[in-house]
Amino acid sequence: MPAAELKRVHGIAYREAVPAASSELPTVLCVHGFPQSSYMWRHLLEALADAGHRAVAPDLIGFGDTPADPPGTWVRQVEHVERFRSALGLERIALVVHDWGGLIGLRWACDHPDSVTSLVLSNTGFFPDGKWNAMAVTLRTEGQGEMLVDNLSRDAFGAMLRDLSRSFDDEAIGEYFKAFESEEGRHGVLELYRSGDFDELQPYQERLEQLGAPALILWGSNDAFAPVAGAHRFNREIPHSELVALDAGHFVYEDEPERCAREVVAFLGRNG
């Protein structure tokens, strides 16, 4: 199976796995969520390359090995995805998103509808009537957010993630804690959350439906942050979509990496 390599382009860190032989299958672009990085896609990237796809996953601004570059706002992260796509010369791509990667990646897709062949959505949201969970409310609140991120140790971060999934090992926790290793990184997290106003998604609802791209909604159904009701809503609102709900939590690609890879590879084999 082709290994995913950590690379850089124009200051953007990313992971890439390429097929052993040339292929006309579309490139797959994976956009991670919070508090993860491109490391979350390590298993999927390799499975996609093994199936004949070039697979790439950038670290968003201030996450993983891409340095913080204030401001780390929602709009700036969307622009970051486009800079990455342009830097690699990608044209038509299959887009895979998770968590905040959905808010970022789907907004990018709606702004570049001719660039997207298909979608895979996992444990995310893209609804103008969305509500923030309790942790997000804390991050969005002046003073409380600063107290949380400024006092977050690696051990506390690891304990928090392990409370949500037993699949996080020390290496994964180290990779994901990189966002909190600098003051700029920690405050970039606050900028991202505080720039996320769901009202901005109102004009995007029709655009998402109008993409006309087949979609796989691959969901960890035991998710307190993005409940499975959101998966059913996506399934109703996106034409040509199919839903697969797994017995997993929010971090579905950590909990069920092999099953997720099989589902994504099979879906893209059917839909490109």
C-alpha cells in the first residue's frame, strides 16, 4: 500500500499518497476538522492511493505542521484551501470533509462548483440554523476561551481526546496538540470559532444542492457534537446522496479507519 508522505508547498504542510501506476481517477482532497490535522487521514490516504487515486490532505492554518498565520478565521481557512489546490495544480477533485473541515471545505466547494466531482461528509454541519455545542460556546466567549486554550496542557488535551475515543494513541495526541504549542496557534483556534456565524451559510444552501455532485454521508452515529440527525438532514437535502451510519463517535476515522476507508473507496469507485 502506498505510504502517505508529509510534504510542503508554499508554506503549507500536507500529506500525500500516490498510486503506484498512472491513473485517470480523480484526485481526492481531504480537509480535516478541529482539533486534528492531516494526520487524521493517514489510513484513508493510503487506501485511496492503493485504489488508484492521488490523495492529498493539507494542514489548515495553525494546525499540524502548517504554521499559524493570523488571522485564522473561517474565511481565511477557505482561502487557504484554494491556495493549496492552486499550488498543486489540482482541477477536478473528490472532496472529503470532517467536522470544521465541512464548514470550510463545503464553503470552498460552493464557491468553486466546477472543481468538485463528488463529496464525502462526516460528522459536520453546514446549516444556517446550526447551534454551537457547549465547548464551542466556551471557545467563542471572551475570557472563557482564552482561559481554556492558554491553560491547556498536553496531558489534559490527551485526556480530553481519550474521553471521546479510545482510539487516540500518544502519536496522534502529539500530532493534534501542535495547534496549541504556540500562542499564535492557540489564539488562531479562538479566531476560527469566533468567526463562525451560521447566518453566513444562508446563501450557500441552494449552492450546495446545486453542485449536483454525488455525496456519501459517512457518520459516526454516537456523536454528541454533531448528532446523527444532521446526517439524515444532509441525506434529505443533497440530491444523489447516500447515508452510511457507523457505530462510532465523532472521530469516526479514528474509531473505524478500515471501515471508513472501504466505504469511501467503494463510493468513489461508483461515483468518481
